[in-house]
Amino acid sequence: MNSHIEEEPSDGYDENGYDRPSKSQIKREMHALLDLGKQLIELSPERLKQLPLAERLYEAIREAQRTTSREGRRRQTHFVGKLMRDAPADEIRAQLDVWENGSREETAAMHRLETLRDRLLDDDEALTKLLNDNPLADVQQLRSVIRAARKEKLANAALLQGQEPQKKHYRALFQALKTLNH
């Protein structure tokens, strides 16, 4: 069979005949590593220890944190950026993202628990379903927490403007659900 599809050259060169990234691309990557290094300099030592950093990079970051003069800190920051070339940048970025935003899975799980809590406060059927899904759950404890949270909700609905609503049992129900789902 004759095919008219042009094959890409597999000799390691791009379409312009170059076999390496452009200067601009390298510069962008270096600036990204420098920015990542700056983020690391802002972290606490406890957080830094949790990252996959080489000893030399860790010490350079700690030195930058201790440096007070503007020019000295700038030079040390650039040194950190240079050392970042050998660091696992993607792993570090992923961990920073989790610290900054919490993991998306955790956030989604919290939203599911909040929704379940609200359904339990409004509907007895939700408890029946929950107990069917979790046969080992402490039924009496759950009923007790739900009953208290419902009373609390009614009391809060009757509050006057400016009065502080109570959330103790509302939070306790959330914690009970969180424990149940772990």
C-alpha cells in the first residue's frame, strides 16, 4: 500500500534543523526555576525538610533565608535558582500546590461530607441510606449527634439579628461523618 503521509524525521532535529531547545525556551525554563527557588526561600524550614531537596540546595536556601543584605540575598537567590536545575522541579511544584490549595481530592471529599451533613439534618432517609452504606457505624451516636444538630439548627433559625449562631453540634456531625468515611 502506498501511503502519502509524510513521516517526521526521527534524527533528533526539529523542523528548523536544530537539535536543541531555543535560547528563549532555555531562558524561560531558567526563569521558572528561579521563581520556584524564590518560592522555596519563603518556606519554613519544616516545610523545606519535607521536599525532595539535595543537601546543597537545602543549605543554599537556608543561607538565602538568613541573608539580610539586598544584594547578598539577590545573589544567593540566583545561586538557588542555578541549583534548582538539578532538582525534581515537578515534584516540588506538586507538593507546593498541595500545600497552597489542598489536594483537589480532599476538597471534593470535604464538599461531599458537607452535603451529606446537610441532607442528614433535613431528611431521615439520608440516615437510613448512610447506615446501609456503613453497617459498622455507631447508630446511637449518629442519631444523637444528628438530633442535637437539628435542635441547634432550629435554635439558630430563631435568633435575632446580630446574635451569634451556635455551630458546636453542626461541626460535631461533620467530624462524625469524617471519622466514618476514613
